[in-house]
Amino acid sequence: MIMNLHTHTHHSPDGGSESVADRLALAESIGLQIMAVTDHCEVNRYYPAEHYHAVASQVFDYDSQAVMEGSLAETTACKGTNPNVKLLCGVELGQIPQEPELSQRLYNDPRLDLVIGSVHELPDMADFYFLDYTNPDMKPLINAYFDEVLALAQTDAWDILGHLTYGMRYMPNRADYDITPHLPIIDEIFRTVIAKGKAIELNGSMLKSPAPFTDPDLTLLKRYRSLGGQYLTISTDAHHGAYLDYRMNELEQMAADAGFTHLTYFERHQPMLVSL
């Protein structure tokens, strides 16, 4: 197995109990060549709740500053300790368009190899995981989601565009949703990624769901490739060690089926190619 560039440890609020060292040892045991630790940093809640005159809850966690600092410090300390696994120091920055200046400052942290840019929630809304999907017309919500993803892509505080179709991830009967009206803005997102020399990820987190799918699916992955996309990363978005290599071979095959001959990882924000 080549890579998993999107993983979470005990530092992430929704992560398990495993340390970076635990995850590194597991990576070696399963034959993973390259792994990045990318714990959550929701930049719209970077400071403690008191800073925002808010109260932390299951829906809204705060103090991502502490999460990021703990994760970067531990990952940096573990780099180079295992010659069989290339360990990369990363972070998943959520909601970059809501805090662009802060995001750019965090991106410039000298310890970082890579930053995943993600949209988990829209302004003044909860994470898509917590939203009510009983409204039969989801198109306005998904329009707003892709608008926000494009706004993220137009910034420079990221290296990998995370789970492109996250806004659709928790929709009931997702397979029945017609994505066709959103293809023009998705193409614009792809062209922006390509022009900036950045990457998208093939995220397999939902392969473990009862109706498995990936973010994005193979059709969109082929669309990205046909537009000239050359930088692709692979991840399981593992929050627990059991999913560090979950159906990884299928993700690699999807990349090949989409026309990719190489995968990409980043060191100090510079893209590096590895044969698929």
C-alpha cells in the first residue's frame, strides 16, 4: 500500500485513543509506505469557546489551536523514528474561507508538510453530519456547499482539496441525487485546483457504510483527470486504526481506472510523485 494522507489520532475531537506513535507502528505492520497525520483544525473555532462568547457542545467543539499544536508537536517528534514509513506532518483545516488570514498563517507553520483544505460546515451552520435532510429539495444546500468549496479552492492555504463531495456524504439515498446541475461549478473547482498546482484526494471513508461510496466517485475522478488533473492523493480518512488500510487496494485501483499512473504526496508543501 502506497499512502494514506488523511488520518486522525487522539488529538482530533472525533478521533480514537491512538497516539501518533501507535499509528506509526500500525502503518509499518500493514506495509503502508507513506502516512500523514492530519488532525482537525476548524479555523472558525480556532480559539476557546470563551473567545466567541459561546459554549462548547457535541455539535460545536472549540479550541482547535490546542488540537493543532498537540498534533504537530507529537508528529514532529515521531518523524524519522521509523525508517520503513515516511511520516508526514499535516493538518486538516476546515472552513478556510471563513478565516482566510488565520488559515494562511497556520499554513506557513514551518513544521507542516501538507494541509488538507476541507469544508465541513457552511457559515452559521453545523457540520453536514448534523444537518436535517428531510427537506426534499437539497439542491440549494448543495449549491451553497460547492460555492464554499470553490471559495476554498481560490485561496492558497491548502495543498490537498479534501473530500470534494462531503456536502452530499450524509444524504439519504445519496445514489439517487442528480449531481448534473452542479457539474459546471465542480469543473471550475477542478480547473482552479489544476491551475494552482495542487491536488484533490480520493477519500474512502464511506466505503465502510452500508451503501459504500467514495468522495469523489469514479465518474468525477475521471472528469478531473480529463481536465488535466495530475495530482491525486489517496486516503481512508481513518479516525481509528482499524480503518488505516480499509479497502485501500480498491482506492488504488480506482485511481488507475481513472487514468492516473502516479499518486502525489507533499513535503514542505511541494508535490512529490510516486508510481501507482
